[in-house]
Amino acid sequence: MRRMSWMLLAALVAAFLFAGGCTKKQVSVGSSPMTRTGAQTGSFQDGGPADAETEEAKKLRELQERELHESELQDEEARRLALESEGTQGDPTRLAALEEEVRNLVVLFDFDSFELKAEAREKLQVLADRLKTNPGVRLLVEGHTDDRGTEEYNLALGERRARAAYEFLILLGLESGRMQIISYGEEYPAVHGQNESAWAQNRRDEFKIIQ
């Protein structure tokens, strides 16, 4: 009888241990899908910052390419201007031809006036175009008057005439740093004489290329 009791007790203990082992296996198996789900969820969450980083890198690359293109255009323009300037300065014949062309360009004014006429504006447009294609040269604008009036008045009038041409050339796109103005008043007449024909030719602006 006692032997049977021990056998029954041993069977109960074995059954209890077997049941506990099965419970642990179910728990461990059940946790596996949860772990995989968490990993999958984490991978989806990580995709957001990665996409944002890719978009940011794309924008940065486009900006760098645009800046490089603009820099190349600026370098090309600088080379073009340098070649044009070198072509005039390095060729005495071309420079002499330009100097003569500019020297022969004369702008005339009415009596006691510094207003630019339509013909004067057309001549200044031609002058501006020539200087734009020769960026290495500079210009001197000389203002002159006839001999009527005082010396002081004529010097001031000559300066206003020179400045009128200077400011119009700036409007046409020339840099102010490439030009200088000076007034000679009545000191250097183009034509000597005391008549309207001589006076009309002396009321003028003249131009010279300077280095």
C-alpha cells in the first residue's frame, strides 16, 4: 500500500513538471511573432529619415551643380573680355584705329546750352558700343565753348557739357570708372573766327582714349 502511494506521488510530480515545460514553450513561441513585428515596425520608422536625407542630398547636389554652371559662365565671360581687351591693347594698329575713330567723334551744342541733341545721342550710342567691345580702354570727355562770355563762365559751361555726355554714356551701360571729364572752356577752339559758323563748331564735346 505504501509502495503504491509513492508511485502515485512520483507520477503526479512528473505530470506537474511536464505541464510546466509545455507552458514555457508556448510563451517563448508566442513572443517570437511579437519580436518580428517590432523589427518590421522599426524598419518602417527608419525609412522616414532615410528618405528625408536622400531628398536633402539631392537638393544640395542640384545647388552645387547650378553654382558650378554659373561659375563657368562667369569665367567664360571674363576670358572673352580679356581676349577682346588684349586684342586692342596688344595690337597697335587696332588701338590707333580706335583712337582716331573716337577722336573724330564730336558732339555739338546750341548757344549757352549743355542739352544733348538727338544727333548727339546717336553719336554717343555709337561711342558706347565701340567702348563696350574694347573693355580695356578708358575715355576722356572734354567740354569746350566758344569765346563769348567770361572765362569762368565758359569753364563751368564746358564742364556741364562734358558731364552731360558722361552721364548719358553711363545710361547706355558704360562704367563710370572708365571715364573722366575735363573742361577747357574757350581755351582750345576748333575753328578760329568771330562768326556764327566758327562759334557753332567750338560749342562741342570731344573724346580721347586714355590708358
